[in-house]
Amino acid sequence: MELKVLKEKDMKLLSRKRVSLMLENQKSTPSRKILIPEVAKKFKVKGKDVIIKHIYPQFGNSNVKIIANIYEDEKKKGMFEHKNLLTKHVVEEPVTEEKTVEAPVQETTEETKEQEIAEELTGTEAQETVETPSEATAEEVEETVEEAVTDAEEENKEASE
């Protein structure tokens, strides 16, 4: 990137320099994040002292005109620039990727499914312990679930009366 200085005006009362620059032979319009370090390097100042006011791409041309303010003092920059323009120039710190440890996924067995169903129906934890599927047959499991459902229905009827 080669920046040509078109105009440079020193504004002593505002503690800043207003510069107009031309950036030639660009394929696309550069962002403020790309331009700020280039302007700072050209004028040998810190990047936080540079405010890019305008970026004008020229129609039918590969040139970009840039108008920037270079401040001597950060306090003055806060006084004279609009807040929305200052928010565009906030330097974001690089985000570090934090590795998150995922909890192991617990496989749901028929026993845990039955307990969840019983808890939903009764509103409390199931009192009975159900045998593991390897020890109990499917018929026994169905009977236990049906008993839990009927017990829950009876409790709901009693509570409503």
C-alpha cells in the first residue's frame, strides 16, 4: 500500500493535523482497521492517535481518497470527534480461543427413562427402584411403569378432592 499525501493542514488550536491521502491501485476499498496502521506508519505516530474521517473510493478508478485527523493528545481527540466515530476506531484485542471441556454424554437407559416418566407424573422422585433391563423382562418393566402411572393418577385425584 502506497499512500500519497495530497494535502496536510496543521490545526494548532485543535491539536491535530488534517491530512488528505490518495491510495492507488486498490482492488477493493480498504477498511479503517487496515488504513489506521498505514497512516500511523506514514506519519510516524501511534495508531490510537489516528482518526479516519472519510474513505472515498473513486468510481471507475482503483484509487481511494482518505481524509484523516492525526491528534497530538488523546484527550483532545475525545473532545472533538463524534462518539460514533470513536467507537469505529476502538482497537479490539485479539480473542483467545478457550478450550471448553464438555461433560460426557450420559446414555439414557430404559431405567433412567422410566424414572424420568415417573418423576414427571408424580412430581417427585420415584420411590421404587426398578431393576436394570438386563435383570428384568420387558413385561415387568411395563407393569412397574403402569403401577407408577396409576399411583400418580390416584394421588392427583385425592389432591383435587
